[in-house]
Amino acid sequence: MTPKQQEQLRRLPSITSLLEDASVKGLLDAFPRSLVVDALNRAIEGARCRITENDTAPDAGAIIDGAKAILDKQSAPSIRRVINATGVVLHTGLGRSPLSEAAVRAVTECASGYCNLELELESGARGRRVDHVASLLAEITGAEAATVVNNNAAATLMILNTVASGRCVIVSRGQLVEIGGSYRLPDMMRASGAQLCEVGTTNRTRITDYAKAIDENTAALMRVHTSNYRVVGFTQAAGIEELIQLARQHELPVIDDLGSGALFDLSEYGLGEEPNVRASINAGADLVCFSGDKILGGPQAGIIVGRKHWIERIERNPLMRTYRTGKMTLAALGATLQAYRDPDHAIANVASLAMMSASPESVKTKAETLHRLLVEKLPNEDFQVAKATSAVGGGSYPGRELATYCVTWQPKNTGLDEALKQLRTGTPPVVARAQRERILFDVRTIDEHDHEPLLDRITQCCT
Ligand SMILES: *Cc1c(COP(=O)(O)O)cnc(C)c1O
């Protein structure tokens, strides 16, 4: 070490003197003392390294700034709000469905204090948590009874374990789905203790295939909605009515895993292809399950509706305790379901339904507004409005694209990957995609309240 470096090291401020500094007082107001001391120690350590590496000695101000940066980084929440400019309404990586305002209010109210989660207020007796949503679910779907678990994977597992442990469930080979992440129906079936009995072929399964497979070990027939793919061309699948008719002859239950599951007929809103829960119940399915955070637009949850005696058996299953939902989920789900008592109210107020059903014209108007704001703010940058398509996402509407409008941007001074990274890593993070040398901001999923922060973030990328 050179004498100059030794001199610089001796001159570094002490913790005690830094703690007296006026700007550190501000940090002490914002963070516990122990954390401030720790951050200052790390900043001084960093200064020591710089002195020995390249002879530059930071002053007290620079050390304090370093400590502040360390504290800010440590205290920033890891999971936070992002601006979704992908146009994918149910983006699993971005938390699937945003909650409606009513659902957010309900969560805040129940979570910030105590709530009657398992208390019947009238009688003072112990209540059941799912009762807060069960009758609403029965009303909306036309089912005899309903219950709720943490997600649809858990719903499937609970149904299979209760109905078919140690016995066979017949499923078409065309419906052995894998959903992103680690959900594969055959694996789930094995984990539940049920045996999978595959019938038919990938593209064609007839009702006679099911009929031939039924024997004394059969516990149920199951239909699984092919949520994230479509089999097209020379295809055939048994309808739910046929399955139910066959099952009745053998006194077997029919399980219908809808995956997404629309709660009313969405065809009027241009979103008719997803199977409808009520239709399945009306046809006579014994147990129907679907996600709370796919088309329904609520919190992550798995919803099971169907025959009362089956729902009761599922609720008596000891495994049920491992999948039970928390108060925040039930509060959000209850508030979301309230909107479904009237379809027009649901379309307007359930955030994901509103985004999915937004007409191309209204999306275009939104894109033009954002475009105007950007051109005013950054006149030297190249922005355009362009027609594009986006997916609904989240295992819904496979192969279906929504006509949408984007504001596209070709950054003057930054490469596309670099700009996308800068957009992702600032506050709030912006998630967008690039296509043909331009960045696309799909306004379908951008709330108008986010225009200002988005403008700021794009401006940051240009400077
Ligand atoms: C999405 C989906 C699941 C899993 O649901 P999660 O709520 O994500 O656990 C299961 N089955 C089908 C058919 C699905 O589409």
C-alpha cells in the first residue's frame, strides 16, 4: 500500500462522526438505527476498496449517499406494482387478473383489522369461512353447493382425491393438459391417489371409447378443458351431455375441469368461446372446478361447484385443511362475485373483463391519447399508433387473438433490448415487448392513470 493510500484510509470519516451528520439524521428518521449503522459500515468498506484499488477517496457526502442507496435497495419491496404494456390481460407472470376496486376495498378493510372470518355474527357461533362466498357462488352458477380452495390445481386434486382415490378416472387423450409451470394432469392424478385411464386418441375420442373403458374400478368420467391449446383438423370430442348420459347409466359422477370458466355467456361481448360454468351445471355435471383469477377476474383461488353431497364429502376430506384460503382471498372473491349478479355490471367493473371486452375502437382512442401525450413530451422521438393483436393469456381463449392498438416506439439513442431493460428496472417497472425493431406499448392493459408514470419512464430512457 502506498503512503498516499494509507493517508487516505486514515482520513476516512468514523461511524460516530457520520452519525452526527445532518443528512444522516434524515436516514435515522426513516430507518432503524441498527440498519443505518450497518449501511454506513458497508459504505465505508466500499470506500476502503476504492482507495486501495484506484486511489480515489470518497468524501463523507459520497459515503452517506452510498449508505442511502444501500438502505433504499434493502427496503424496496421485491414484489411490486408494474405497468403491463404487453396487452396480455391474464398474464400469469404479472399476477393474472388485477382486482376490481370493490375487491381491493374489501381486502383492505378485512386485512387492516379483524374480521368475522369464522364467526357467525347473528348467533355468535363458530362459522365456516367458505360460507362467505358459497351461497353467492351457488346462486351465480346454479349449483347446489360450492366451496373454495387456493387455486384450481388444488381444486382438481381435492376432487380427484375425494372421488377417486385408489380407483380409475377416465379422461380423453386429447385432454391430458399441461398448464405452464408444473401442472400436468397425469401427474396431478397420480398425486391425488387416483389412477388415470386414458381413452381415445390425441385428435379423436368418441363416447364409445369411454363406454368401453368403464369397469368396476371406474370412479368417475372427467372432462378437462384444453385451456391453452386447440386440436384442429380431423377431430372429435365427446360433449359434456353425452358424458353425463353415459355416466348416469353407470351411476358414476362426471367431473368437469373448466380451467377458466365463464360465469355468464360472454358471446355478446365477443368472448364466447370459453365454456360456461352454468351450462355445465345445467347439463348435470356433478363437480365443476375453475380458477378465481382467470376469466373470473378475482383473486387466486380454486372454485368447486356441484352436487351438495359431493361438496360435503370434499369439505370433510382432511386434505381440505391444507388448501384452505385466507381472509384476503375470501374478501376479494366475495366482492368480485357481487359484481356478477348483473352481467353488465360485471363487464364494467371487473377489471379483466373490462379489458378483454374493450372494443378495438375504444382501444384505438386510448392509443391515440397516449400517442399525443408522448409526441408532446418527446417531440424528437419516433412514436406511432399501430394495429396489432394480443392474447388473452392465463390459459384462456387458446389460439384466440384480440384485435388491439399499440403505441410503437423506435428509440433514437438506445438499442431495443437496452430500452426494454431500462423500462423493466425503473420505478414503476414497465413490461413491454419488441417487434420488428420497435417497442410496442399495448394500451389494452394500460390503465389511464398509468399514462403519466409511463410517460416519465419513457422520458428517463431517452436521457
Ligand atoms: C389453469 C388451469 C388449471 C390450474 O389452475 P390454477 O388456478 O392456475 O391452479 C387446471 N386445469 C386447467 C384446465 C386449467 O386451465
